[in-house]
Amino acid sequence: MAMMKHPSFIPLLLMVLYYSTSTLAQSPAAAPAPAPSTPPTDIIRILKKAGGFTTLIRLLQTTQVSTQINSQLLNSNGGLTLFAPNDNAFSSLKPGLLNSLSDQQKNELIQFHLLPTFVSTTNFDTLSNPVRTQAGENPDRLALNVTSSGNQVNFTTGIVNATLGGTVYSDHQLAVYQVDKVLLPRDFFVAKPPAPAPAPAKTKASKKKSAEGPAAVAADNDSAAISVKQLHGTIVSIAVASVAVAAFLL
Ligand SMILES: *[C@@H]1O[C@H](CO)[C@@H](O)[C@H](O)[C@H]1NC(C)=O
Ligand SMILES: *[C@@H]1O[C@H](CO)[C@@H](O)[C@H](O)[C@H]1NC(C)=O
Ligand SMILES: *[C@@H]1O[C@H](CO)[C@@H](O)[C@H](O)[C@H]1NC(C)=O
Ligand SMILES: *[C@@H]1O[C@H](CO)[C@@H](O)[C@H](O)[C@H]1NC(C)=O
């Protein structure tokens, strides 16, 4: 009797064996597939979901700053903060202002709304003025001052006073806050300082002079080199352009 039971066990055993080996064989191949637990952050998707940011989305796309933001979020640990003017804020701009901006100014405008750090709603009072934006450091032309008291956060650029409206998005790496005005930097409104760049003939002479002067000493110090070369209009615009290109590539 016991011997008769055996044969019926064999197919069962084979089935169990087959099942377990086939799942074993599958699992190493299947494992890498569901690797990224969360999809990468997409600033455009966030703004679209929130609604009311059509103009900002268009600007982010045409300047390609949206791509820059998404890749910054993948690569930076400090996070990012975006002040997001909604469509009402853009429509209260002087008519034609946005269209009058060059591509470079549009890029600067968006960078001016970006802080290279994550700022939580309770951390605004820890910022020191003028706050460093991604548009660069120039206290006269690119100042963004923040004052906060309780729940209220105000901004001034010297041109525009704005108020923080509310949190659009926050994930401890990226914070997006609505602002009721477009933060226009003074840079767009004050005359460029008269270019001190001398005539081509003179440039050669001053080049020779500065080669022995502080410019030569500062040559291997990027930040000092830029401020010294600010005297030479042409060089500084090249520096600014390459910083802008660098920012783009980030
Ligand atoms: C922010 O600005 C408003 C006026 O727009 C003012 O009433 C308020 O006191 C300001 N708050 C802070 C913290 O500066
Ligand atoms: C911003 O704050 C700095 C430091 O307090 C001040 O010197 C500057 O005048 C302020 N700029 C504006 C536009 O409010
Ligand atoms: C911004 O607010 C300051 C005082 O808080 C005021 O002096 C200035 O005129 C305001 N600027 C604009 C453009 O409203
Ligand atoms: C570079 O320049 C910065 C700012 O001007 C200065 O603080 C720093 O000491 C300089 N470093 C060197 C190595 O000269």
C-alpha cells in the first residue's frame, strides 16, 4: 500500500521543484526592474498640477531652466527654493515688459526667483539680506531682501514689494512658494554702469599695466579675478556669459 502511494508523489514533487526553480530563475532578472522607488522631481509637473502658473511654466520651458532645476535636484544636497509668481502676478506686469526682455534677461529673471538652498516656511527668518539667488551676487542690481514676521514673509527687490502667498510644494529638498508679484530685479531698470572699457588702442596699454598689477596676482583666484576684471567691461561680460553657460549645464 505504501509503495503504491509513491508514484503519485513524484509529479507533485516535480511540480513543486519546477515552480521553485522557475521563480528562483526569474527573481534575479526581475529584481533590477522596480529600482527607483520615487520618480525624479519634475518642476513642470508640480506647477501644472498646482494650476495657475501657465506663464511661469512657459518661461521655465523656453529658458530651459526647468531642465536645469530638475537636474540640480538630482545632483545637489542643499536643495532648491522657487518663488513662483502665478498668472495674476504676471498679468499685473507692465504690458509688454516680459516680451521686451532678452533671452538672457528672461533666464536671469527666473534664476532670481531661485535660491540654491531649501528654505522651509519656518526658516525665512534665518536668511540674511540680501538673499543669495541663483541670478548671482550683486547687492546693487540683484538684491532680494526678505523680511518675515510670524506667518508673513515679504520680499523687496528695490523695484517690487511682494508677499509670499503659500506653499505650492515641499518635499524637504524642493520648496515652491507662490508669490503675488513677479520679483523684478533692479538690474532691469537701472542703467548699466558706463562701460569703463577704454578704446582698443588703450586696452593694450592697460593690459600690460595690469599684468604686473593686482590682476596678475588674482589670476588664479576666480572670485577676485572677476571683481578686478569688472573694470574691463569686455572681460566681465565674457565671465558673466560663461557663468550663465555653467549654470545652464548644471
Ligand atoms: C509685509 O507687507 C505688508 C504690506 O504689504 C505689511 O503690512 C506687513 O507688516 C509686512 N510684514 C513684514 C513681516 O514685513
Ligand atoms: C536689502 O538689505 C540690505 C541689508 O540690510 C540693505 O543694505 C539694502 O539696502 C536692502 N535693499 C533693498 C532693496 O531693500
Ligand atoms: C515697498 O515698501 C517700502 C516700505 O516698506 C516702500 O518705501 C516702497 O515705496 C515700496 N515700494 C513699492 C514699489 O511699492
Ligand atoms: C580669493 O578671493 C576671495 C574673495 O575676494 C578671498 O576671500 C580669498 O581669500 C581669496 N583666495 C586666495 C587664495 O587668494
